[in-house]
Amino acid sequence: MDEATEDWQQLVGCWVELRSGGKLVRMGEVEDVTPDSSVMWLRFNGNHGRQMVAKSDGYEVLPVR
């Protein structure tokens, strides 16, 4: 697994782990990101829909290979 990245624009279309305090919260595909990388939208499989994640939420975002 790669290290967390601050440039979320690089992650559009990639699967990522959303972590808090080093613990896995969710995994999803980065569907879209604001131009300044302050907000992203994650898409999940099944009936879980989408989630908006802001950098100010304090999550680590790690790409999954």
C-alpha cells in the first residue's frame, strides 16, 4: 500500500482506504475531487452509495493497489 497523499486529484478513479487514527473506516472509489483537493466523493459497492469526505475531517486517504 502507498503512503497517504494530500493531492486528492491524483486519486480520481482509484480505490482508496479511508482511515482514522490508523484504523480502516471504509474503502471506496474516488469518484470526484474539488480542484483544490479539499473535498472528495467516494463511491461504494452495493447499496452504500456515496460519501463526501473533506480534508478538514482529518481522515488519512491511502491508495489501494
